[in-house]
Amino acid sequence: MTKIWNSSERFDRSAAQWDENPRRRALAEHVAKAIMESVTPESSMRAMEFGCGTGLVTLALAPYLKSIAAIDTSEEMLSVLQKKIETLDIRNVQPILADLVHDTLSPVPSESIDFMCSSMTLHHIADTCALLEKLCGLLRPGGTLAMADLDREDGFFHDDGTEEVHHGFERPALQAMLEGAGFRNVAFRTVCEVKKNNRAGREAVYPIFLVTAIKA
């Protein structure tokens, strides 16, 4: 079977039930907390989350920001987020259907971004360096990037073996990619550990890191 990178169709099918997974909600809470501790969002900041999904992290950060663009390639994920925005009468979150790497779908905001984040998105992107360069170009000088993702793992974290993903990242290698893309002051911290029975039938522990960096 052909493997697919970043399948929007798969995420579209999962959108309606996405928030029902307690492990997923708990991870988003850990990530949002770590971001707020590491970055200290401010009410003057224009922000962006790429790969926002249903907005679990976006909506946790939004009250502390001037605005946040919530970007994803899945129309159905953004539809779930839009319903939350309408129900909660949130005024500073803008869902955008966009593919940052390929510059397809809707354009991203044209103004410089002060703060950019993601949670468990980077390992779904085939060309890591191309994405990091794109993100650096969207940030203002001195702007902050904060990304949560998997440490290098055994290849069985994902339940769907047909989807092509990076099996986490070695921290020194990712730091080198960030610095090559134009970032400095790269720092890592462990956010939490995901414990699960993987598709190999083994109980395993998967550490999740948060990496922060400043645009030079």
C-alpha cells in the first residue's frame, strides 16, 4: 500500500471524534502549559499555530494573545474549530485552510508574526528543513517559535502503519536544522511522556519535547 505524507483526508475522517480521545486532550494541555511557561504569551502578540487541528492548543493560548491564526490542511478539523469559536464567541482566532510548505489553499496572514507554535505536527511533514525555512520567513526578527513533538521513537507510535511520518527527532539534529533555517537560542525541554500499547503489541513510553527558538 502506498504511504501518504500528511493525509488531509485521514484527518478529515477523524475530525468529529478527535477531541474524544482523553490522551490527546491531556497532551494538548501539557503542551499549552509548557508553551505558556517557556514563551510567556502577551496581549500584544500576533500568533500562529500550524497544524492546529480542532484547536485544542490554539484555544488554550488565545486568551493571552492579541490574535492567533489557526492553520491546518484539514477542512473538517477547521470546521470543528469554527464551531467552538462560534459557541464560545471567541473574537481573536482566525481558522485558515492552508498548506505552508506548498503555498496552496488560502494565503497565510501577510503581517509579521510575533509568535508561532505547533503540537505534534512536525513529524507529519516530509521536508522538515523546507518547513522550518518557511516558518522563519513568516516570523518577525526576534520572534519566537515553539514546537512540541516526539523524541526519536521505535517506529510504532502511530497506530496507522500506512501513513508516512518521521519517527520522532533526535534533538541535536533538529537543533542543527533550526539553526540552518535562521533560528538561534534553541532550547529543549521534556513536556510529558505518552504511555500506550503500540501497534506492535508492546507497552511503550514516548517522550514529548518542546523546542523553542528565536528568529535571528
